[in-house]
Amino acid sequence: MYIRSQIFKDSGKESFFLWGARQTGKSTLLGNLYKNHLYIDLLLSDVFERYHRNPELLREVVLAWDGSLPVIIDEIQRIPALLHEVQWLMVNTGAKFILSGSSPRKIIKSGTNLLGGRALRYELYPLIKKEIPDFDLLRALNYGLLPRHYLSERPKILLSAYIGSYLQDEIIAEAKIRNIGSFTRFLEIAAFSNGEIVNYSNIASECGVSPPTVREYFQILEDTLIGRFVPSFQKKPKRRIIQSPRFYYFDVGIANYLLKRGNILPGSETFGKAFEHYIYHEIYAHQHYTQSDYTISYWRTTSGLEVDFILGDHEVALEVKATPNASARHLKGLKSFADEYTVKRKILVTLDPLPRKTGDIEILPWSRFLELLWEGEIIT
């Protein structure tokens, strides 16, 4: 809870949006942090119908409300027209709002503006290690870090329901996708690109659609905060490099289910892929929750030399290996990148029991790396 509450630390008395995929915990967080506030939940059918038919009712309700406290509107993307009333109230009465939802895509597509820069923007992600007492890495890698899934005794059933009711039904409806079969197939094929370099033509061929359609589908996943790209690091390369981005689903459990990975066990190839995905999730959450301005990219040459993550302007080169005994063969990519760029820190994140150093490369156990990351000791 502490980490999540800190994302609002600079909001002060400003209005703000809080975006995040379904079940990341937005409503729970707001309910815990903002008690005794006017709370309008548009997920409730009767509340939705009331404001959908008469958006101007919001103005009447807010004018009768204690103006010293923000008004919370949950699932704001369901009625974009309400933002016209919100903007009028902000400008003319000084009212403050907290507006949460799964993504701003529907609002943007409706032609409604997002309050013209009058509200801050925050995002909420699946849980991080620091938020979970007695964190279980194997459980996280198997079922992901959406709170309900991680804590459940029957996570696979919840994952199945999440894929069906949200990714397939709600996203398809919101994006107004006509070819439902091809998009459903795309969700599974995109999972095979999870953590990999995206090849639009190959995916298009697998889905039976054109490459531009695949690009549009990926854009939908990005717009709805379901997936994101990691760009290639391309600053003045001496070697020939891969320029296409990598893709990651927002939660490792979602990727696992779509890939039908089954039970992920230590030492397996699937464990290594899920482990890298999880470390990326922590880095991405750190970058946003701490409002840091460093970039996250990857580096790969056409000859196969690779570094999983480059943080900032080649400030930190980070390789992730799910091995309990890192050796020289795991350092090749870091050394090659350092031959081309000046790097402040070269770090190999592993399952090793204790930190150690080989030359100027740090080998850090994953838990120690995360402690240093959130303490601001890796990059700021």
C-alpha cells in the first residue's frame, strides 16, 4: 500500500486521472486513501444509466457537495461526456476530481479531451515484491501479480475468467473490432512475442490478417494498458543492431495463460522467460511510481549479442539470467555492450545466493537487486 500511495505524493490539491488495467487495485486503493469522499461508481448499472442519460446531473450533485474534498468518479471511460461537466466544474467552481478507469482509449477515440492538461496522470500496475509480505517468486512467475490472482487459492480459474471477460470481450467491444476471431487469435500469437522482438509480418501470417492490422491490434493493447513495447537502443551503434521493439504483456500471469505454459518450474526455459518478464515489470513500475525520467530499452546485434535492458542513456546495462551460478558465458552481452559504450554500471541479475563481482560487472541476487532499485541505488 505504501508504494502505491506514493504515486500521488505530488498531486497535492490537484485533480488527477488514475489509469490501470482491470484488477490492478485502483478502486481498493482509492477507497483506502480517500474515505468519506463523494464516490461515483460507473460500474454499477443504475449509476451508469443515471449519468449516461443525464450527464448534467453531475454538475448538480457536485455543486451540492462539500467542495473542500475531491470527487471520485470510478470507470470514467464508460461515459466520456461526463468530462465536459468535470471540466466546467473545475474551471468555474474550483472543484477537484479523482478520475479512475482501465484506460483513456475510449475517451480519446470519442473526441473528448482529457481536461486539457488540467489533471495529472498516474497509472497503477500489478503488485511489486515490496508490497507483498513473504513474497513467493515461484507463485508470482506462475500466476502473475494482479492482487486477486496472486492471493487466490484458485488462480488458474481467475486467469481464465480474466482472459475471457476482459481481454476478449471488453477490449473487443471497446475497440469495436469487427473480426473477433482474428483478434482472439492475435492475443495468443502476441503472447509468443512476449519478451521477444516483434515481427509484424510473421504474426500477420499466423493470424490471417495484414501487417497493418497487426500493428493496429498491438496499438489497441498499448492504448488499453494491456501491453507495452521496449524499444531498441540505437544511439550511434558501431555494430549492426536489431531495430524492431520487444513486446511484453502487462502481467506475467496473463502471458503464461495465453501461452499455455502449464506449471513453471525452476531450471526450465519457461522459468527463465517468466523471470526476465518479472524483473522488467519491477523496473517499469519503479520508473513510473518514482516519476524517474530514465528510459528502458534493449540492445541486440544482428550477430546475436544482447543485453536485456539498458536503463537511461547507457547508464546501466542489465542482463537477467535465471541461473543460481552465474559464469563467464552469461557476461558476454554486457562486455560487448561496454566495448561500444561507456557504462556506469554493468549488472547481471541472477538466482545466485550472494552478491559478487567479476571485474567491473556486478552479479546481484534478484532480491538484492530489487532492494537497491527501490532504494534509489541503481538509477534515479
